[in-house]
Amino acid sequence: MTKPIDIRNPRTGKYDYVIIPPPPKLLVQLCNRLRRAQKAWEQLGLEGRIAALQQWKQAILAGRDKLTEALVADTGRLSISILEIDSFLSNIDRWCQLAPELLAETEKQTAVPFIQLQQTAVPYPLVGVISPWNLPLLLSTIDVIPALLAGCAVVVKPSEIAPRFMTPLLNAINTVPPLREIFTFVEGAGQTGAHLIENVDLVCFTGSVTTGRKVAEAAARRFIPAFLELGGKDAAIILASADLELATSALLWGSVVNTGQSCLSIERIYVAESIFKQFVEQLVTKAERLQLAYPKLESGEIGPIIAERQAAIISDHLLEAIEQGAVVHCGGKVENTGGGWWCRPTVLTQVNHNMKIMTEETFGPIMPVMAFSKVEEAIHLANDTIYGLSAAVFAGDEAEALAVAQYIDAGAICINDAGLTALIYEGEKNSFKYSGLGGSRMGTAALMRFIRKKALLIKTNSARDPWWFDG
């Protein structure tokens, strides 16, 4: 018998919601049912699958207010919740437009005069998605949509920290008969996720390096693919030629959007010595204009810290940095307001790589800024990390910025901008170092992760092949 899990409201600190994880035996039965139904979903054909996803989209639009309400309760913020829903809906359309060309059967090719080659593909029967709490809707569905179009059945286990959005999504799924047979969400925490990996044919995971390693090891034991997007400590390099007005605005957004609770957040900023003072002054001035989204959702731009355990990590990183000599220019602490945990945009200087705030993932609206004297030093500092998710480079000349970007060990690098992978999904990228494993979830390659290719080698004559044995 599994125990119910009480869920905390990030704005009030109250435990006002309950989820009940499925018993392991019931989860096994669910996965088996989805896998059995997958063949009919595959045989429905791409046109039928596109029609089902579009029907799901219309059902979501009809109940959008309830989805928004649930997502706001999960995360405590409004504007990013609206953006999440918009991005999710636009992803459905985008993949429905791309899939026909990507999944088209190839023409037969002649390998040798009497052997033809035809490429085909089959979907993995059941895909398991384990998603995080920081962007609960977007990151629980970003892998789902291409997997469904590829012909897979899918089961999603979102984070137990932000699970409320599941109900309106499930209600919409249940209005689409072919979809509800092969796609669902399950409630639960880490134990449910571990059981899920034991019962699927492919797993997509977004979360911490620590948990990601466990997911990868469990998948490897079963010889199933694991696609992991893990932590980041994204760096920005601001060269002396950079437009400071542009750079400070872009980096403020890229560092504190969603209260810094994003793996693509800029968490370290390296600035050329000649412009360091001016850069910090402009960044602080802009950061101080942002307000907490309290007491009302519309009161400001900065929402609460969603996960209580993350509030403790942010506070620990700040306190350690300050104890070691970091200078706080604005913000600088985690505060309890109305029962929720909040942190105002924080700019720090006098920081170094002996501090956790420069080396470990903070996941908050924190902008530690260091000066550098030579570009080579900046590149070295940017690469002095176990992570390699994304980064940014700012310079007055695009070619100058690109020359630096070539030496940064990260999968996506913004030039004279920041955080663009939150908005632009077309660019294929791989995670470097400990930031992940497996193929790109961006670009057209994302869909191809969910199919296994077959080569059909067809003999076209009745003669003996020249390499056969005599006799």
C-alpha cells in the first residue's frame, strides 16, 4: 500500500493538495496495458495521430483557465505559467507540421545491382518521461509530443513538488479516445520513477545530476535508451566591446526569469575589467526595479521559490559566499513572506571559484559577477565546471563573440542574448560533461530518438550471389 504525499503551496507554504502514488503492481499493469494498446496507435498512421493531438489541443484550449489555475498553484507565478501553456500548445502545432517529412518512408536504393536497400523504422513501444518541478507543464510534455507522433505509447511521472497540472491535462486526454488508450500521467515521487524505469522501453529524464546518474544506471541494466537533461551552471562572458545596455538587460532576464529556476539560467557572469564597474552599476539598477509577485500574482515579476529544499540551497550558497567575502549589491537573502520562500534579484561581486555560488547549481535569481583581464582567462573560467548545458557571449562584433563561443564547452551558446533555448527549439544541441546524456531534444533530431531504424535488404534476382559457398 503506497502512502499519500502532501503537496506544499509555494506561495502560502501550506500543504493543501494530496497525491497518491500507484502501488508497484498497479503501475506494472498500467504499463502493460499501454504497451498492448500502442500497436493500434502505431497502425492509426501519422495522419490519425496528428488528428488526435490536434483534438487534444482543442480540449486543452477549452479548459485553459483550469490548466492555468492548476499551474499557478503548482508554481506560484502567473506570467511564466501563461508562457508555458503557449509554448506547449505551439509545440503541438510545430511537431504536427514537421512529422510528415521526418517520418516519411524512404525510396528503395540499389546497394549492389541485385540487392535493394529500403530503410524503415518502428517506434519504441512505451516511453517513460520523468519530469521536474521548475517548468512542470513544458518539461513534462516536451518529449511527449514527438514520441506520440512517432507512434509510441507514453507514461509521464511529473515531480511530486508540482503535480496539480496533471488533472486538467488528463481530463483533456480522456476526451480523445485513441489518445487515452496510450498516454497517461502517474502521481508519485522517486520510488514511482524508479519503478517506472523498470517497465518502459525508453526513458527521458530531466532533473539533477545525482538522480540522473541513478536513472542512467537503471536504464543501462535493462539495455534501454536513456535521454537525460541534467543540471547547469551556465556562464556568460561580456567582452570589452559589448553593448552594456543590451548585455545587462539580456542577462537580467536570462538570470532571473522564473526566479532563476531553470537549467538554462545564467548563473555566472565574467566581465572584462575595463567595463566591469559600469556593467555592475547598470545591472544593479535594473535588478532593483524588479519586484516580488506578492501579495498579488501581478504585483511583480519575481515569483516564489517553488521547492522548499531549493530555498535552503540558495540560502546556503549566499551565506557561504558572503562569509568568504562576496559583496552584495542588491537582494542577497532568502526571505519568508506570506508563508512562501522568496529571493529578490541578487548581484554579487568579489566572488571566486572557491565558492559554491560559482561552482554548484544555485537555481535562483542570483548573478555573481567576476572581472577578467584576458579573453583566455574568461574562457578558462567559463569552462571550469562539471556542467556544459548552455552559455552566452556578448561583444560589439558578432565575429568576435563567435570566436569566443567556439571554445566554450556547452551545447547551446547565445550570442548577444541569453536564455534563448527557452523560446527557440529549432537548434539541435547536446549536453556537455555532466549536463546530460543522449541525443538532442531540440531540433528535428528530437523526434528520431523515439524510433528504431530497420534496414530491409531485398534480393531482386534468382541467381546465386557471388559470395555464396560453392556446391
